[in-house]
Amino acid sequence: MRKLTPILFLLSAPVGLHAEDGHQLWLRQQKAVPVTVVAAAKNSAVLASARQELQQGWQGNSGATFTLTLKKDKAIKYDGYRISPNGVQASTEAGLLYGVFELLRRQQTGQTAQAGVSNPSYEYRLLNHWDNPDGSVERGYAGQSIFWRKDSSFVTTNRDKTRWREYARANASVGINGAVINNVNASPLILSAEYLARVKAVADELRPYGVKTYLAVKFSSPALLGGLKTSDPLDPAVVKWWQSKAKEIYQQIPDFGGFLVKASSEGQPGPQDYGRTHADGANMLADALKPYHGLVMWRAFVYSPTDKDRAKQAYNEFVPLDGKFRDNVIVQVKNGPVDFQPREPFSPLFGAMKKTSVMPEFQITQEYLGHSIDLAFLSTMWEECLQSDTNQAGPGSTVARCTDGSVYPQTHTAMAGVANTGLDRNCTGHDFAQANWYAFGRLAWNNQLKSAQIADEWLKLTFAGATGSAASATTSPDWNTNFLAPVKQLMLDSREAVVNYSMPLGLHHIMSATRGHYGPGPWWAPPKMRADWTPGYYHQANENGVGFDRTKAGSDAVSQYHEPLASQLNNPNTCPDEYLLWFHHLPWDFKMKSGNTLWNELCAHYDKGVQQARQFQRTWDQVQPYVDAERFAAVQNKLRSQSGNAVQWKDACLLYFQQFSHLPIPATVEPPM
Ligand code: GCW
């Protein structure tokens, strides 16, 4: 990665995504040995990137000749590749670049470079940035936007360009090939000529790394920006407005990716304002983008204040529309039916829409998992969702297979992650939050990867050599035993620890609203605003027990799942403990599978979470000799705050629930492993 000059560094306070030592993400400068790169293709910007990566990162045989071959091959899908120790073959330029990054990763992590083909699970692998044109980032915990800033949206500096390139490079290194660069709560201004000029400037920098630019659009833009009387998707003037807007965009950005739309959701305008359906709205936009091969990603994040159970609405609104969407529409579904909670069952929409392209949306930024203060490696959470069996087409119809084209003949396949990037010096706020960006890309490329492997790779790339022992560190037994093993375990345990100290046993949405969803708040609700915000809506605690009754006798959300899952979830004795209070309202003395009462087990989980957070501190303290001073101290400080947060969660929630349970907090109760 190019070094910034000292002058630039001094001039800039927060400088995210740059090459300053210690903040290079997982792309740390290696001492490269010479390699001769032969490209059997005409030179292009993407190819130039591939060549440059090889030359600055090659760790193979010194003086080797490496060939980049652009050639069709039946075994290669999308931008997949075939690699061997001496070359990469692909049918797209991006494929060549991904093959190069894979080879370099293997060299740097000490894996043997076996020959073989690697195809991506999903055709589109996208980051969604909830970045506002004024530079703020909704649910962003790593500083201001890397794309936008107040009052200067139209001036693109060299520093902007460098940053965007480095962002694109990091994405390409894990196979991410698209970025939606503005918030889904979109400003209509994003489609104005002035803003589109900025979008073009971004697109020009992302392109050499194979990353396409997309925009989130506001459904009422024709009225708000275009001055039309309506934004009704069936109105001919509205249709024409979007067509000419599409033309205007593609004239400037010929490879523009398409639109992401949050409509008729959380107060955002949408087709329902005009008595139309989601399909009417999505199809109108899809038709406007079709001539340019653009995509519409239409979000299914819908719920309404009048719902008795908000978890049911997306399924109710979207399943009847199955088969009614154009083939360049993908319905984008959050992993769970409520909202990115520390643990949710998978959304019942996965697998239920059989004639529609459906894509998972994960949240990389840690809105409900401790912002950039708490360490939570989210790969395990995403792996859990992807491997959940929907049973929709018989056993083995996992969320992964229902979305990647293995089960249903989807026209397009995709996966999106809500980004955690910002101008902070380490790009993601917490040094370990970089691992979540990395993991998202790796899982979007291969949805069967195991979190242990991802953590292993990321730690080797990010921390090996940090104390000066360079690449050999990855093979040193000392480093493996004393750093890699314990820190990997910490990462793999971290998300469950957050679940334990915040919302165990299927509890959800009991976080503080006043502190931006950080810390506990089971008691909180703004008076008389929304039905789903009344105190206790989500946990339903009272003298009789706790939990949301979504059984057949309750809201019947269980019936949105395919048998045999529906029956399994419907019965508290067969419902997995981790989803128990999601689906059931149970008495405080309910007998758990472990033999504990529900109350005691709840207490034990909260306590376990606190103990885990404290153990993370001890683990980290012991690896000090293997980490540079700056990152060591930064992580140490954050782990201290996390422990405090865990204690607050435990104390607040147990005291709160105790007013209903009237039971003592047991001195020692072991939760089951
Ligand atoms: O998770 C919730 C967030 C909102 C977000 C919304 C969404 C962008 O609290 O900040 O808005 O979901 O996903 O649309």
C-alpha cells in the first residue's frame, strides 16, 4: 500500500483507510521478492491492479514468472478463477484480481498454494453504507463518512481519491464487488446533478479494483427532486422521470450497479402510499435500469406500529408477491425477522420465496452488538444464519443454499453487509471490527467457510509480524501457541459472550434507545408513539413469566417456518434454548433442559457473559509481547469498557426482571455449555 507523505499526515486529523503503519487493515506491507508478471490479455485498470499486487506482495519463488490468463472456462462461474502456483486464469478481469489476492493470502498465511478453481457463492457481494451526504453515518461508530462530508460534497481531493482506492483495494482483496455509497434512508438530493458528479468521482476510483458503485434512492424522488405531482410508480410521468434519471446516471457511470431501495418502511415513502405493491414499485425501477443491466435491490425490512407481532410482517407482505418481480430485482432480507439483534432465528422469508431472487442482508456495523466498543466477531453469527436449515425444499435447504442458487433457479444471487467503515485511523473504530469486514467478504465469496478459518486467516494477516518478526511468525510455534490460539478462541467466543451478557435465551430488542442502542434498556419506551415500543413489547415480562409468545396459541409466527421446524419451535421442550424466549412466554420456574429453572438459567447466562468479558481481558493481557504497543493498548482499553458494559447489562436486566420474578439471584448456577 502506498505510504502517505508525512505532510499529508500532519495536515489531517482523522485519516482513515491509509497506509500509515499499524493501520493497514489485513493488507500489511510484506517484503516482496521479484516476480515477472506476464498477462495474456490487453492491459486494463483492473489488470494493472492485479499486476501491481503481485509485484508488491509476492512471497513465492524469487524471480518466478507468473501468468494472468483471460479465457473462458466452463468450470469458472461469474468472476471465479483457477489458480496454480504460477498463474491465475479467469473469464473476467476481476476474477484475475481475486485469484491474485487469494494466492498472496495463501503465501502470507503459510498455506500451500494448491491448484484449483474457486467460484463465488454469490454473483454480487456488496457493502451498504448508511452514509449521509452531510458526512454523518447512521449507526456508524468509526467516524465520519469516507465518501461524503458537509459542504464539500462536490470537491474531490487527492486524499479522497487515495482513500477510496484503498477502500476498494481492501474490498477486492476479499472479493467484494459492489458498494452502495449512501444511506438507505436516502436523501432525494443524491440523484441531483451535483451529487451525481461526486458519485462519478467515487466510481472512477473504485473501478480499478472491480468494485461497482450503487446508490440508495428515495422512492418519492420524482416529486421531491423532480417537482412532479406524484411518485406513483404507475404514473407515466413518474416512469419517464426514472427512465431519464437512469439515462443521466449511465451517461456518466457506464458500469453503474443499480439502486437499493428502502420503501414503505420506517416512515420512508413507497409504493403503498399510492395503493401499489412492493412489486409495482420495484418493477418500475427495474424497467428503468434494464437497458443498462442495472439491478434493483428492494429491501423487505417492513413493519408497522399496529402490528401485534412485528416479526411477521415482512413475510406477510412479500410471500404473496413471489414470482411477481422482474428478473433484475433482488429482494434484500435482513438475516432475522426483527432487526440485527445479537441473536435471531433466520428470517422465514429465506426459502419461502421460491420464484424470486432473494439475498441476505447482514449488519457489519455493530448497532446492537456493542458499537465499536465491544469486541464481537460476527462471522459466527452469519455462519449460524447461513447454515440454518429452512427445510423449505426438504432437509438441507439452508439459508445459504436457498439464496445462492443451489435450491432455486434465481436469476441473480447476492449478499449485502451494512458497512462499519469511517474516517477513524483504523477504519472501523475497533481494531477487531476490521475482522468483521474481512469475514463478510470471505463468506460472501464462499458461504460454506468456517469462522475458525476466517479468524485464523485474519489474525495471521493482521497481527503476524507486528512485532518485527515478519512472515516467519506465522509458522513459529511460539506465536501459534501463545498468540494465535488464544486470540482466535477469544474471537470465536466473542459473539456468544455478547448474547450472554445482553440478550440470552432468545431475548431481543431490550437495549437502550437513549444511548443509541448501546447498553441495557428493557424498561424503555417513548410514551404512546408506536405499539411496538410500549415497555415490555419485546420481552413481555410479568409476574407469570417472560418471553414473546409466537406459538400457534400466540402470534403464530412459528407457522411462517416450514415443518418440521414450525412444530419444533412451537414446543418449548423442543425449541432450541437460544430461541426459547423469542418464541415462548414461560413461567419463571419453567424447567429448562439443563434442569435449571428459567430464572436461574437466565441469571447464569448473564453471569457467564460477564465472566467471558473478563476472560477476554486476561487473554489479551497475556499476548502483549506479540502486539505492537498502539494496538495492544487500544484493544486493552476497549476490553475494559466492554467488561463494564457487560456488568451493566447483567445488573440492569436482572434487577429489572427481578421485580416480576420476585426470585433471588442464585450465588452459583452453571449455564449449560
Ligand atoms: O436497524 C435499524 C436501524 C436504523 C436503520 C434501519 C434499516 C437505516 O436502527 O437506523 O435505518 O434499521 O435497516 O433501515
